[in-house]
Amino acid sequence: MELLWFCLGTAMIMGYVILDGFDLGAGIVQLLVAKSSEEKGQVLRSIGPVWDGNEVWLVAAGGAMFLAFPALYASSFSGFYLALMLVLWLLILRGISIEFRNHIDNPLWVPAWDTVFGAASAVLAFVFGVALGNVVRGVPLDANGYFFLPLWTNLLPGADAGVIDWYTLLVGATAFVALGVHGSLWVVMKTAGGLQDDTRAFVVKFWRVLIFLTVVMSLLSFAMQPNLWKQFTTHPWGIIFPALALTGLLRVRTLSARRQDKAAFLSSSLYMAGMLASVAFGIFPNVLPSNATPDFSLTIYNAAAAEHGLTIALWWFIPGMALATAYSIFAYRHFAGKVD
């Protein structure tokens, strides 16, 4: 049952990254590509009907963590308190910027909220990457499963590292570029005209950076987290996950060049899913590794709720996620096509 909930949690995180990831990437496009107020509004209209529904998957992932792995929930929410408050404020700023943008017809009001939306989306993409880097690197868990991390120390990974070091900054930069590509492909698929052309050119530039960062980050991750090497050598079938990520990344370039925009976006989704699956497989059975004392790591076994609780939670989870999935399918089908 613990393994099943680990897989379900990973799947929900994948769903959030793929769906809300293009929302964040659209914000990066609005910040770096869209020039006029009309183009910025076009970017917002491309995500307008779905952005809030996409965030349901983040709530679902947090709820699943609380139900299935309460020790992980308690440890991570206390140890990463500052980072989580930052994420909360960035999510709030993104939401109110979309809602407030068109409330006042003023030459200063609209550009101000456009800047807030783009900046909050860009920083949030980077912060999520830094958080993922902390999970891969590990945190200094004690015997009770708790830890505290300063924001930074000397920027060197190790037992005394803070939330930010050179490795987590690298993962954050990779996440920023990856979501920038992912959101750009969504904007290309949903728009036309000058914005589409400029965004298509932006994809080419960011894709080159992404393939370089992906290779460098992946190699350094094996040096940073010994469990990755152990997992992939002990269970070589796991190579399928990075293979899927690489396939998706390469297909993004070829399909985008052929202007097969929907297929290119789906390939970007495959890249995201493959990378996250590689991380989950690589740190397994850990859910939060300890970089100070590996024996103190939180695993799917010592962080899980009781068997009875996991079983009961599953009966609530199935209808709940079925409804969320049905709503997502309806929304995307109903608002299919390009924005005006």
C-alpha cells in the first residue's frame, strides 16, 4: 500500500508540473517575449479558463502527502517553512494579478499587474526547481525526522548547506528554462500572428539552453545523491524514465521545427514526466533523503500512515481524483482552439 501511494503521489506531482507548469511558462513568455499590452492579454487569455483548475493538482498532492505520509508532511512543512511561505505568496500574487488586471482602465495599472504576473511566475518556476534540488540532494534530518535549513550558508552542498547552494541553483535554473519552453509551446499552440512567431523563435533559443542544463544537472545529480547510482545499477530497467525524458526533449525540437505544435507540447509533457519519474525512481524508497546521516532518511515505510488509514484514504482518493480528472478533460475540450 505504501508503494501504491508513492506512485499516486508522484503521478499527482507530474500532473501539477505538466498542467500548471505551462501556466508558469506562459508567465515567463509574457515577461520575456510579449511586447504590447494586447500580446500580454493574449497570453493571459490562453490560460484564463484553466489556470485555477490546474492548481487543484498541487492541492491534491499536498492532501495525499498529509493522508499517506504524515511524517513527511510534518518534517518538510516545518523544515521548508520559509520556502513554502514564499511559494504561497507567489501563488497569491499570480492569482490576484490575473483577477485585478482589467479592473481599472489605466496606462499604469495594467502594465503593473502584467509585470507582477510575469515576475511571480518566473520566480515560482525557479523556486520549485530549488525545492526539487533539495529533495535530490537531501536535508540534515535528525533521529526524530526533523531538520532546519537556513536560506544559504556558503553555497556549497553538504551537511551544512542551506536551502540554496550551487547545486539547487542549477536545478532551479533548469526548472525555469524547462517551464519556459513548456509554456512557450502552449502559447504557440494557442495563439497566432506576431506573438506566435516571436514565441516560436524563443522556444528555439531556450531549448538549446535546456538540453545543456539537463545533461549537466543529470550528471551532477548522480555525484550528489549516491542512491541514484545504486537504484539505476541495481534496477537497470529504470533507464526507461530518463530515456523517455530525452526522447521528449529531442522531439520538442523536431516537431516544433515542423510546426506540429500540439505534438511538440505533448513531447514537452513527456520530458517533464520522464524527468520527475527519474527522480522518484532514483531516490526510492526515500521520500526525503538525509544528507547528514543516511539512516535517518524518511522512506515510504517509516513516513507512511497505518495500513488501515492508507486503505480508507484510497477509497476517498479514487472518486475525488476521478471528478478532478473529468473536470480537467471537460475544461480543455470546451476551451480548445486558439484565442482571439
